[in-house]
Amino acid sequence: MIDKLSYIEKICNLFFKYGIRNITTDFIAKEIGISKKTLYEAFHSKEQIVEEAINFIINKQEFHKTYNDLNINYENLNAIDQILIVIKNLAELNQKINPIFFIELEKYFPHLFSKFIKFKKELLRNKIIENLKKGKKEDLYRKEINEEIISVLYLSFIEKINPNNFTEYFGTKYSFQEVIREIYLFHLYAIVNNKGKKYLESKINDL
């Protein structure tokens, strides 16, 4: 019996790097080191490969590995530093996935795109809520903020401005890194208390 999971992670990385439409099953087989016959014994079609890749991302929560890949002990940082480390490493994080992957996923596999976006929203919202609760507990964020409401507002900012559309608003005047940095800092300044503001301003020059 062929263990498809041994291939899926490598295939996901190929999709992230090259997109979906531009790579053939011949290319996939060559890159992961198997014959095309073996590939088709594991997957009946390219469509099945894409579907199982998306399921793997969701079920294994591949995006949780981001900070491990960057050798960052994310969970041990305080709430403000968690957001600041995202800002500092955003360019590298975005380079891990070619925007064409999402464009093609939405265009050619809309049902999988919807499934992925639902997962992404739930994951991000949970992470935001965790961060807000952590900041309150550490006495860095305002106690009165509503985590549920703030998490939705935060997501709306991130969804509105993304690597695929930010030039529609700013052209080439700003890089995506500059735009997203302002969004994150806007979010932080809206939720920190006086103690948190002092800490933030002591760290902000390091960005």
C-alpha cells in the first residue's frame, strides 16, 4: 500500500512555489522522486492531488509550522512581541507562498478555495483571540476590549489588504510590508493600555 502522506507535503511545497496550473503530473513525479505510474497509483488525477493537498494543509495545520521554520519560540513571547515578530518576518512569510497559488485555487477549484478560506479565517481568528486574552493577562492590553469583536475587525483589515490587491489602493508608492506594518501597528495602538504603549514604543524602533 502506497503511503500518500509521504508525498503530500512535498507536493504542497511545489504548489506553494509554482502555483497549480503551471506544473504537470510529470513535473510533480520528477520533483518528489517517483515515477508517474507510482504517482497515479497514489492519486487518480491532478484534481485529486490538489484536493488532498488542501485537506493535508487543513488537517495537519501546516501554517502552524511557520514560526518553527524561522526558529522563533513564538508561544513564549509576550502578546506585543508576538505581533511585532509577525511584522518583522512578514516579508519572509509571504515569500513562502506564491500568490498565484491562491489565485489559481480560487479560479479553478472554488470549492477547495472556500474550504481553505474558512479554515484560514477560523485559525487566524482563534490566534487573534488567544493573543488578546494573553495581552490582557499580561496587563499590556486594555481590560475592557471585547476579543470577539476585535478579532472580526482585525480580520477585516487583513482580508481587505493582501498581497494580491494592495497595489489597487496604493499603486507602487508603498511595499506590501509597509502597508501591513501600518495595519498591525494601528491594531496594536488601539488595544494597548498605558503600560503596553510604553513597551510598544520601546520596541518599535527595532522593526
